[in-house]
Amino acid sequence: MAEMKTYAGGCHCGQVKYEVQTDMAQVVSCNCSICSKRGLLLNFVTPEQFKPVSGVDSQKLYQFNKKVIEHLFCPTCGVESYGTGVGPDGKRMFAINVRCLEGVDLSTLTPMPFNGREM
């Protein structure tokens, strides 16, 4: 079982910063049009596991298709370090871009493929 840890996350320029508590037990590699073009690797957390630090209110919003996911990106560097929406259970969730977390060794992860193109 993976260990629950707190990670610092954010965009490339440092304007958007947050902390997230997660165990990295499940990382998703989605093949939808935006995830594949942006190279996102996602870990999903609840609002209680997500703590904004700075710049989160300055982000720009992008939505497409059914417009149920809020893709948020830094207005300065353009990095989408996380998004948010409502999960299948009807509860709010945060989709954290694992590539934007400090101290994560991507080579130790086994991303689970998700066929987002069919959604």
C-alpha cells in the first residue's frame, strides 16, 4: 500500500501554488484530446486533501465537450497543474497533474490507462 504524503504543487512560473495530501496509489493516464496533448498524469483527491496556497484564484478556465471538468491554467505560464469537477459519485474532486508535484519520481509510478476519448 502506498504511503499518504503531503506534496507541494504548482505551475511552472510559481504563481499557482497548492499542497495536496495523497498516496499516489492510483495515477491515471487519460487519452482524451486535452490530457494527451498536455501530457497529464492525474491523481484524484477530495477537497479535504487539497489546500490552496497562492494564485489559484487568478487561473484561467477552459472547458470543452460536456463542460463538466474545469481545466484551470496559470495565465502567465499556461501550465495546468490541476483541474476540478464532479466525480461519478456526485462529489467534488480535484484532478492533480502529478507532473506538477515536487518530489514525485515518475519512474516509480504505473499509470492506469483511461479511455477518455470514448466519453
